[in-house]
Amino acid sequence: MIDLRSDTVTVPTDAMREVIASAPVGDDVYGDDPTVNALEERVAALFGKEAGLFCPTGSLANQLMMRTLVQPGQEILAESNSHVVRAELGAAATFSGITTRTWTAKSGLLRADEALALAAPNAGPYLVSTTAIAIENTHNFGGGTVQPLDQMKELYERAHDMGLAIHLDGARIWNAHVASGVSLSDYGKYADTISVCFSKGLGAPIGSMALSTRERIDAARIWRKRYGAGMRQVGILAAAADYAITHQLADLSDDHRRAQKLATSIHAIGASLIDPSTVATNIVGLNLRTLGITAAELAVRAKGHGLLIGALGPYFARLVTHRDFDDVQCDQAIEILKKTLVA
Ligand SMILES: Cc1ncc(COP(=O)(O)O)c(C=O)c1O
């Protein structure tokens, strides 16, 4: 079975498993795990931040960071298809009393003006006050789009002038970095808090990190424990993440190349299905409306031929390339799509 449902489906390589097996560990709740400590320092430095906090999931890293920026009853602004709004199951409201307002951006692409148009800092006794804005890079449901650095900079500077903070959901910031050539530290400049994932395209089995000032990370560490996510000899997982950054980051360009090949081949099957120029990283979103088959139907058909894809909307299907999907499988997937992408 070729699995293109997500870049989270990869399994650790033998070399990564060896690193996991030999990692020095300690009790991380006591701050005693040397491998976790080293990873937190390494990733914080990569993004130009003071400190990092290893988390089991990207959702937790997002939620911990957002709650350090926004008090209960205040709001965070976000794009309407962003992960923090649609795919964290109301966690910001449930756990932190945070309300949300959204703007909608084509392909999730950030325009600072559109985000700031909603901002209402210090809104007084009648309206909810905005205290932060969340952005996502790459934008998952937007089709893996890479946020323009100039818009991130403008948003950060104008938001700060208004007293607002910026949270960056950088689950796939690694893909953005490889695709755009913008350094991780440049991305880090335009966010007060960041979450990054090791378990997506980087290929670690689990793990994310929250990044910010030492003060915010210290506060988040307490909340992580309160949520029940204080972890013990978790250096075995931090070792996998560290290995992934060192040895697997550059491979993301292969995922991007294969996504582009899928997109151009699918465009040749039906031009309305996808515009390959919108595919910037490893996510290929298909619009099936004009073809007249639903995403669920396509998923069933493709599965019958040995290809798993994501059905994210009635007519929206998603294919995500990753390190366990090679050139041979790419050709096979294209052949399967030729057979199944028919009205
Ligand atoms: C953009 C984005 N942010 C955050 C997450 C959350 O990651 P996790 O599944 O580790 O909670 C995901 C997961 O797919 C994502 O795509």
C-alpha cells in the first residue's frame, strides 16, 4: 500500500533506531534528561529563541504557547483553515478560555492587512480584546503553502506596535525553510512563540517543541505537567528528533520534487484538479468538484488499487509526500491516479 494520507506515517530508519537505543536519558520532569536538554537548546538556537520545551505533540506545543500569550476571555486571531482553529478540537477554548476570530485567506497565504483588519486590542468593557495572532507556516489545509517573509515581518511589526503578540504554528516550518531558502532564524524573528514538529516530514516517530523566551517556556513547563504531559526518560525520543534534524532535513527537497511531479501529472489528467504552480512543498490538494466525484469516492477507488489518500472535504482530496515514498512509488501512484481520476 502506498500511503499519501500524511507525512506523519513514516517509520524510523534503522540508523534512527540505533540512536534511540543508545541515547543517554534521565528523568525529564526533574530536568535531568541530557538528550532532551541538548535538543531544547539546539532547536531554540536554530530559531533564535531563548528556550525550548519538548512536547509529545504539535497541538500541545501550540496550546501551551497560545496560553502564555492570551488570558482567559481574550482572543487570538487566526486564518479560518488553520490547524489551531480547525484541527485542535477547540482546545484553546476548552483549556485556556481563549476565544477566536478568523479571517479567510486564499490557500492560507498570509496578508498582514487581512489579519490586522480584525485586531481589537484593549477593546474595553463591551468587546473581546485581541492579544495575539496565530499564523501557520507551511499552511497545511492551504496546500502546504509557504508564507511570504515580507508579510510575516509586516504582521509582526505592526502587531507589536498595537501591543499584540504573534504565535507561529511551524509544524512544517522545516518544509518552508527548505523550499524558500529562508533561514530558520529569520522565520524565528517574526514570532514571539513558535511550535515545530519533528514527527511530520522530518520523520521522527513523535515529538514537537515550543519555543520562546525563557520566562514563557518556564511557565509552559508548569502547564505541560498540569496537562499530564510531564515525561520521564524521554531522551529516547529527543534523540530521534535530533537525528532527524541532522540527517533528514535536507531530504525534504525530494518530497517537494515528488509532490511537484504528482501535481504536474494530475494536471495532465485534468487541468481543473490542481494548478501545479500552487504546490510549493509536500502537500498536493485536489479539487474534484468539476470532475464530479467526491473525495471519499476517490479515496475508496484509490485504496482498491493500493493507494491511500486523504479526503478532507466533500470534493477536496489531499496527497502528502514524505520520506517513505520514493520515486518508484511516485510513478506507481501516478498510474493509479490515471485509472481512478475519471468521472
Ligand atoms: C499545521 C499543523 N499544526 C499542528 C499540528 C499538530 O500536530 P500533532 O498531530 O502532533 O498534534 C499539525 C498536524 O498535522 C499540523 O498540520
